[in-house]
Amino acid sequence: MIKNKKINTLVFMAFLLGIIIALQVKSFNGNNGLVTLKSIMEIENQIELEKNDIQNLNKLIYQRKQELMNYETELEDSGSILNSLSENRKSLKMAAGVIALNGKGIKIELRDGDRELKEGENPNNIIVHDQDVLHIVNDLKIAGAEAISINGQRLSSISEIKCSGPTITINGRTYGQPFIIEAIGPVEDLIQITTGIGSYSYLLTTIYGIDVRVYEEDDIKIPAFKLNGDLQYLGEGD
Amino acid sequence: MLWAILGLALGVVVGYYIPFTYSDNYSLYISVAILAAMDSVFGAIRSSMENHYNNIMFITGFFTNALLAAFLAYLGDRLGVPLYYAPIIVFGGRLFQNFAAIRRSLVEKFLMEKKRKTRSNIE
């Protein structure tokens, strides 16, 4: 009797094992192979990224629809959308730099330092370099400057800031010091990023001894950007 | 032994027809657990043939081995070390040993029976 019971357990366990094996055979898909936690995580990350993309695209669709609605209401109200289109064109022109601009902003003057050099010190330390100008320009952009000019040259998206000895070349024209950077934008932010402790221009004045002066201006005039020659390599995209 | 194999076959049939599947993610863990369970069942068949079969040892071994094997596979996945090799090697090796022992005892039984028969024939 006891032996019988034992054998029954064995049969039952074998039965259980059979069920599990069948389930495994049924569930296992040879195409998938072994799936590790790592690959699952990677795929999850990818899905997350795709979801973000979809969200962004949906936002874009929403924006475009809004614009379309604006145009439509305008068309209904006044019979034409010429006004808003020309406004659009104007702001694009302003951003591209093809028209002269004015507005509130700041003026920065950069001059070589006039302190005495220490013994054995490199005189390059007190000279304004192209990269100093570049760095300050970038800081201004970070602070939200909408238009920047250097020595009266509008800084466009293809303007170069090139070192040419003691002078700097911008838009193909060479200027000696002082370098005057003018920027239109949120005045307080611009002043903070050019005079704040820890900013790049603060470092220039305190450590290198370069003469950096920042003025707040009510009416900054930035001339239009003049293209030198034609654009040869650009083609229209989609 | 015959009964155990019959139970196994019945289990496969039943398992094939019950409408239950699990996620593919667990298939690695389940497969090493199956290996452990298979080892337990073969071990039980062997010990029942060698007449030192113990019910409690078999049942506890069946479940704890399967759980430990699955857990090792999971832990290996977490640690980035393929720890599931451990159950595969240990239980796979033991499966062959058990099978060899079963075969030996079967053959011995068969031969002994034959001998007895021939002896009784001679007498």
C-alpha cells in the first residue's frame, strides 16, 4: 500500500513535468531565441524614444493646425491673409539679417589690456583673440540675443570670426581693436552674462587683464548683412 | 517506471491542450527549471528501481531544485554572468548518470530473469 502511494506521487510528479514541458514547447518561439533582460531594457528605451518622437510630432501637428486656423479666421475676417504673411516675411527677414535693425540692447567694448607684463609672461595673455570674441558672442546668444553685430558687421549664420594677427576679420572685413560687440535682446540677461562673476568676460578682465566694458543702450542700430557673392552650393531641400 | 513514463506522456498531452501560455521572457528560467525537474524525476525512477526511494526527498527535491535553477538563471541575467550554465551542466550530467543507472538495473534484471529461466529449464 505504502509503495503504491509512493509510486502514485512519482506518477503525479511526472505528470506535472509533462505539463510544464508541453507549456514550454508551446510558449517557446524559436525565432525569438533567448531574451535577456538587457535586450528587453534596450527595446524599452527605444520604444520610449519613439513615443517621445510621436509626442513631438503631435505637438508640431497641433501648432501647424493652429497656424492654419489663424490664417482661416483672418481670411474670413478681412478677406485676405496678406497681412500676416507679410508680417511673417518681415520677421524672417529680421532673423536672416537682410534688413537693418534697431532696439534695446547692450554694447561691449573689448580692448587689449594695458597692465605691465610679469617677468616671462606671454604677451598673448593681454591681447584680445578671436576666440574671446567668439565665446562672448556665444554667451550673448545663450542669454537670448536676437541680433548681434561686431564693429558694425551684422553677425549672420554664415559670418566668420577669424583671427588675422592683431586684428579680427568678420564678414570678410578686417578690424583692429577696439572690438565693439552690439547685441539686441533682453538687456538684463545680456548684462548678467557679460558681467556676472564666473562669466567669460569676467574671467578676461580679472585674470588676463583685458579691458572689457559693457554699456546698456536704449537704441542699438545693427546694419543689414551683405552677402559676398552668390550662394553656390545650396540647393533647395524638401 | 512504466507508470512514470505514462504519467509524463499524459502530462504532455494535457499541457498541450490547456489554454495557458506565459511570456517569452520567462522561457529561459522555465527551461532550466524543467531540466531540474527532469533530473528529479529520473532520480526518483532510479531510486525506485534500486529500492531506496523516499517520497519526501523526491517532492522537496523536485520543487527546490527547479526553483533554485530558475532563480540562478534570473540572478545571472541580473548580474550579467550566464549563471544558468550551472544548472545545465549539473543537472544535465546527472541526467545521464541516472539514465545509465536505470539502464544498468534494467539490464541486470532482464539478465537475471533469463538466467533463472534457463536454470529452471535445465532442472
